[in-house]
Amino acid sequence: MKEKALIFDVKRDCSEDGPGIRTTVFFKGCPMSCVWCQNPEGINPKPGFSFNEAVCTSPDCGNPCIPVCQAKCLMNTSPIHAINTSCTRCERCFPVCPAKALEPVGRWVTVEELLYEVCIDNPFYTSSGGGVTLSGGEPTFQMEFIGRFLQALKKEGIHTAIETCGYFSYRHFQEQALPFLDIIYFDLKLADDASSLNYTGRSNRCIFENFSRLAEESNVPIVPR
């Protein structure tokens, strides 16, 4: 579905994801699996669901979610055991959950739909020197889409930023995203390659190579984190 991107959140009035007042778009899917991930719901590149055990009223509610689940993601235990990885997003469980303990994670959007959503706050960007930040997950995991989205943002005169783990194809990033970025927040996680493999599931060689090349070849400000 290259015409659309899978996102799992859009947060407004952000002040920590770049200069000024910003809207941050969280893209779903990440090539890394950091043990400390702040947004673990954004790792899986497919739509899924979240289960809030604290508000679940099972078994008092009668467990209406279990029989309607086509993929058998929900097991009749106390409390209910949710198996997110097998979810096919039939979405039958969400409306029948009386406590709203089950919520969808991830929705498909076009460039036009997402642009309309973030442009609502354009007056705040203008007055504060803010803009739109792409985060995740890992936004470069959906490189083709973010390239078109960033280009659309620049046509609207909106300041753009990206938060990236740096694990991407440099050529694709250089061609599709870099020309439309005003600032890059680069997350350098671990200096030791063995530790990187152990705690993130990926070697850091590609990450440091990309960081070095961007620092040497690009005029876009890079902020290591």
C-alpha cells in the first residue's frame, strides 16, 4: 500500500521534538527492537491493537470480545490474555468491549489526508517558528511515503524535522527525504557494535556510516541524541 502510510499517532502542541510548537506524526514499523523502546506499539509494521489490562472488567463483563475475534487473539483466562502478533485487525472486538480496554493501533493515511490533519495547526507553527516532526517507530521505514509527505509540507511553507534511528538506505534517504528536511534528530543508541546487536537487534555500522556521511555531505543540521 505505497500510496498510504501506516501511522499510530498524531500529537499536537509538542515542544520537545524540534523548534517552536510542533505536530509530531508517529509512523508504524521499525527495523530495530530496542529493549528500552518508548513506543513499542510502533515496532510492528502492521496494524494491531493495545490491551489495557488495568481497565479490563473480565470476567464480570462476560468476555464479549473472545467469540468475535476471528484470529483467536484473545484467550479466556483471568485476566484475558491478548496475543497482539496474530491480530488481523478484523476490528470486531473494539466496539463490543464495554470498558474500552481494547483499542486499535495503526491507521492508513494518504499524503493528502495527513497533510490536511497537520495543516490545521499552521497558525501555531507560523507564530512560534514550529512545524511538523516525523517520528515513530522509524519514519524512514516508509521512505517513499515520507518523501512525498515532506515535499508536500515544504510546498505549504512548513518547517520539517525527522527523528530517526539512522538504520536506512543512505541513497534512498538522500534522494527522497533529505531535500525536504530542515533538521535531523539522529538517535545514536550504542557505540559498541556487539551491544547494539544484543540490545537493539541490529548492528550499528550502517547507523554510524549514515551519520558520518550526513555530517560530511549535507547542509541540513544534524542533532545527535
